[in-house]
Amino acid sequence: MTLASNYEETDLSQFRVSSRREVIALMRAISDRNQLVRMVINQGADTIVTSILDIDDTNDTMLLDCAPTATMNQRVLESEKVSFETVLDNIRILFSSTQPESCIYENLPAFVVPLPEFAIRIQRREFYRVPTPLTSPVLCTVPFRTEDGQQLSVVTTLHNISGGGISMTDEKKLLDSTFGRIYDNCRIDLPGGSVTVALQIRNLLELTLTNGKGINRLGCAFVDPSNGTLAAVQKYITKLERDRNAKATGLG
């Protein structure tokens, strides 16, 4: 899989957006929707979750939210190049910039970087969400550590799945649903075998069932999934679509 830190080494010319006007419009869309963005520094050695605070097209710069720690912020400032990855309308967006500098935005510390010269927009079929069957639920075990240091896990049920992530139901509301929170070593029990992947929280939908019980539905993105994981997920998606088409035509 093409990573944010090395996408320029891959031939993605058919997905390239080079027009300055289009690049600015794309960055504004990411900013206006408060979309989380992965910032990769030190050639992939470090990653932080940020967001685009504002676009200054007069000076060809954009403002980014800082990291939560001073140490990580210093690493960003020491980087000659920073790469970014996000998802907008199920389209994967990759771009990069140079020479991050510190600044103040609305009385808070921020980064300022030059606007990217181009961006990569990758829209692939496997990013479309496919509902998982209620009759054969797919379970996802999410490990987490409590505030007192206990290592626990929650078993959730998948609501839908795509090549970019999953939506899962946390019936007991035990998981931290903070945007950008990453859960490592999550096990998804697909019919053909389980896969292990890191999941990043992207959105939260709070639902109330007919019996009055409240549940959380969490939208999650895969974080650097292996090729084996992506292949297993795509195989399952293909099976779901095949079964759904067979049922629609009366053959299932």
C-alpha cells in the first residue's frame, strides 16, 4: 500500500491535482470539514494527527494544529519535509510540504507550512462501504488500557466495511470515541480468517434503540494495514457483493 511518506516514489500521475486553484480548493474543503489529517515526519518514523486550521492563499501557506507534546512539536520543526494523508468523501488525499515553522493562530500555537505544489486524490472501488449481514455478524475485538493501567478488550460488531476502514457498534460505550484516537492490534474475525490492524476513530454516531438503550457506532479508518489484511478485507467485500447480487437476481 502506498504510504503518505513514500507516495512520490509510486506512479500516481493519473491521480495528481496540480492546478493551484484546485489544490487550494481541496485544502479548504479539508479545513472546512474539520477533517483529521495524518502528518508523517522523519520519513515515516513519527506520525501525529493534526488538522488544517486555515488557508492563506495570499502568502501560499496553510496553518496546522500542533501536536500534543513539546517534544513532538520540536521534531516537526526540525523536519525538512512533512507528508500528509486524509480521507475526504471516501477519497484518499495525499500531499506534502516543507519547512514547518511555529506561529500563533487565534492565541494558540500552530504550524505554518507552504501550500503543497500538488495533491494526490485516489478514489478506489474498495473504499465504498458494504453493510455486513445481521445473520452472520462480524466481530472486532478492540484491546485498550484503562486509566488505572488494566489491559482490557471490547468485542464490537461490524456495521459495515470498506477497504479503508470499518464502522462498528460499541453497545456498552466502553471505548474512548475521541476523534483521532488509535487502537492498536484490533482483531477482525472475517469468515475466511481473522486479521489484525490498527484502527483510528474518525466519527461517532450515538444511537438510541427502541428499548431506550444507548449505543455508540464508531467509524474507524485502517492505519497502515498490511497487504495481507487488505487482501482479506477485499476478498470478504467481494463475497458480500456477490451474495447481495445473487439475492437481488433471485439466484441466492
